Amino acid sequence: MKYAPRKVYIRENSGYVELSYRDFCRRRQADQSYMDKLFIPVQGCLLEVVREQYADFYKDKERWRYLKKLDTKNGLLSLDGFTDSEGNVIDFIVDEAVDVIESAVHVVMAERLKTALSLLSDSEQALVKAIFYEELSEREVGLRLDITQSVVNKRKAKILAKLRRMLEN
């Protein structure tokens, strides 16, 4: 055994009794009947079982070992190879189409733009929302605000210049 189990569960009186591994070792040294008991490891503990359960457990374990050996021999990939010791997925495949630095810069710039937009006046925010979020034409925005399309265009240009200055600072 590679390490001492946390607990040992022994069958007594149609139930299980929990022992520390140290207590189990003491009992086993004092009572030779413990040497005939069969145990299987379960989640870091030892559990006493009957002979059929013991045989089934190790038969199944040997079957998995055999299948894993076949997988290795035939070059099959195991999903176990794509997880770390805690079961978290490890990403071995790098998507070269995605530039991580570019993505990070995009996220930072989007946050800065969001902050800059919140600093605009209500009327400036309404114009930006209508043109860029609702995707209305300058003419449609002019009709909504009761101004001409050329005035909408000039205001949009001023707002974009103002945002550009805010983002550069």
C-alpha cells in the first residue's frame, strides 16, 4: 500500500465499525483472525468486504488496467490525459487564429469606452445609443430628435472626437 488509509471499516454485528488505521494495525497484531479479512480501498479508506465483492473489485480493476494497456498500445487518447490531478480540463490545443494579446487589448478598450460613454451628457448618450446600438440612420435619428440629418452628422462627429480624446488620455 502506497499510503496509510484515513479510516478502516470492519464488519461487526451486521454493521460497520470505523477504526483509525493505527487502531486497525493494533487489532490485527493482537488478533490473528484479522489477517483473514479482505479489504478494498474506497475513497482513501479500507472497507471490509466478502470474498465475492473482493474478487469482483479486483477483476474489474484488472480489466481497466488491461484496457488502458491496449489503448496505449494502439495509440488511443484517453480523456484522463486532458485533466489535471484535480479533474480540471487542460487545454492542449492552441487556437492560433485567436491572438490572446489582441483579445486582452480589446477587453481593456471596451471597458475604457464604457467608462467614457458614461461621462457623456444625456443628449450625447442618446445620440450614440440611437446610431450605434439601435443602428438607426442619421436621417432617422434627425426625425426622432426633430433636427436635420446634417446636424446629427456634426454632433456625431463632435461626440466621436470627444470620445477619442477621452480614450487617448
